[in-house]
Amino acid sequence: MSATTGTHLSEQSIARLIEESGDPTTATVARLMGAAADAFAEKGFHATTTRDIASRAGLSPAGVYVHFTSKEDLLFELSRRGHQTARDELVAAARAAQTPTDALRSLVGGFSAWHAEHHQLGRIVQYEFRNLSPEHRDTVLELRREIDKVVRGVLQDGVDSGEFEVEDIPGTALALLSLAVDVARWYSPEIRRTPEEIGRTNGDLAVRLVTRR
């Protein structure tokens, strides 16, 4: 739980996620998403039951099915919104940057900081992915491809402008995105480095890895 607010970190992340995604959501749906995120983060997807989620949300199990068909549907909604928000933020950062170097630093830095600040949600979105149904997995995979496309585009712009020296753009994009995503795996609020500091470090690392020497 957060020392400053007394709420679960995943609840804060869900509130931000709902706000940033722009999708209309009722208070009950938001509560269910927060409860599911807490349960998945604490117990894992398979060990979590619909009753666990309902209890955390202050509802009966039947109340969950009014809004979601299953716990997998809840996982999908969390994953979809998380990837959609990430894609939109990366697109905005790329468009706002003056140079490919600035864009890459902003993309990797911002993505890294997000995975630190929202590490519980990040772990769910990134590592429970295999538990989605094939149809839902395809939807999320398309969003992942769009995220990858943004980074590849910035790398290509940097190569074209002479700022970057990259032989394998797809492989490099994957490595840079992995650098940011992996933050959710190891980050803990107890460590001394803040999400902003982690973002600055990873953003600088990304630029150094591809800058023409």
C-alpha cells in the first residue's frame, strides 16, 4: 500500500489508466478493475478467483458478471487499456520531439518511468499476457505491433538524418522496449531510485546505444 495515501498502488495505477485511456467507465467497473489488478498482482492470474475479485470490490460474485464475462475478460480490459495508453503516449512523445534523438530519449525514458511508477499494473499487462484468450491476445498483439512501429519509426528517422547508426532496426527496437518493460519486473518502491531517475537513465542509455560514433 502507498505510505502517503493508504491505497493499493494498483488502485492508483488503475485510476490513472482509466483517466488517460479516455474510455467511459462507471465507478463499479473502475472498482472491479482495481480489485482485479490487486488480486492478480498479489496471487497471480490462475490463483485468483472471481470471488476474490468480487470480495475486494465489495460485490457479490454475481455482481462481477454484470460487467465482465470472466476474470479473463477483466485481464483483457486491463491489458488493452494499458497497451492503448502506452501507444498513445509514445505517439505523442514522438510527435512533440524536435529530433530523433530527443524522441528516442523521451520514448524510452517515459516508457521506463511508467513501468516503475505503475510496476504492479505493468507486471500484469506484460507478464500475464499468455493467459488471454486467442481473440483477446490478437487484439493486444496488434497494439504491441503499433508500439513497436513507433519506436522503429524513430530509429529509422535517426538513421535517415545521420544521428543514429543502427544495422538492425527491428531487433534494436525490441531491445529498447525490453529495457523499459523489464523495469516493472525488478522495481520496488523501497529502492532509492525514483521512476523519474530510472527514466532519465534508460533514456540516455537508449540514445548512447544508437548514436553514430
